[in-house]
Amino acid sequence: MLSFKMLGALIIISTSSEIGRRWAKTVELPVQILTDLIFALQGLETEISYALNPLQQAARRVAAGAQTSAVAGCFNHFADSLSERYESSSKLWLTTVETVLAKYPLAEKDLQLIGRLGDQLGLTNRDDQVKHIRQVRIALEASLAQAKEQCERYQGLYRKIGVTIGLAVVLLTW
């Protein structure tokens, strides 16, 4: 009888610990997306300034190099929109950010910052576009530092909460 109780307690604690670990992983997603977005913007900057590719082709190449599905989906959607619709690139970029990136756990200020990038894409000369991309990238790097700090703080907390809840359930049912 005691061995069944011990087995049940072990299952409860391990399950709640796993829930805590999975919950902690959700805090890591914004860090991964922001990191990938910064690298994608560096790639876009290179495509615009050195490769001299059209915006649609540059977006496709950036999407191909993206590490996360959020960033790849964002740039692929933008490239598709550029080929299918006859609207300004600024409006298409904003629509892309609202439809693709809004699904992911990014801060509202980050989404607004990324959306502002569309004000310059394809509408101004190459130097202005590169300058604006660089400004957005620098601002995203500051957001990334905040997201990393928050991630470190909350990951440990969520893991500990998972174990604590499991222990509490075991103690209450013992």
C-alpha cells in the first residue's frame, strides 16, 4: 500500500515539475523571436544596401535564413503580399505584423516598433531604409536585453512553482 502511495506521489511531483518546465519555456519564446528578428533585420539591411535586390526578393531571402517560424512566416507573408496585392509596402508590412507576429508572445511596444519599420520599406531611398532598419534593430536589441532579464527571472520561478505545487498536492493527499 505504501509503495502505491510513493509511486503516486512521485508521478504527481514529476508531472507538476514538467508542467513548470514547460511553462518556463514559454517565457523563452520572445527572446528567441527577438534574437531571430534582429538577425533578420541585419540580413534585410545587407540585402537592401549591398545586394540591391528588390524588396520582395530580399524578404524571401531573409525568411529563408530565419531560425524561428514567427520570423520566417512574417517575411514570407510580406513577400507574398508584395507579389499579390497592389498596396503600399508600408501598409502591407503593418498588416503582416498584425496578422503574423501578433500571434506570438511579444510585447506591444515591440510590435509597434517592428510595425514602424514599414514606414520606410520600399518608400524611400536605400540609405534612408538602411538607416531606419538600423534604428529599429538597435531598439529591438534593448528590448531583447529586457526580455532576457525577464526570462531569467521567471524561468526559475515557474520551475519552482511546478515542484512546489506537486509537493503541496502530495502533502495534502497523504
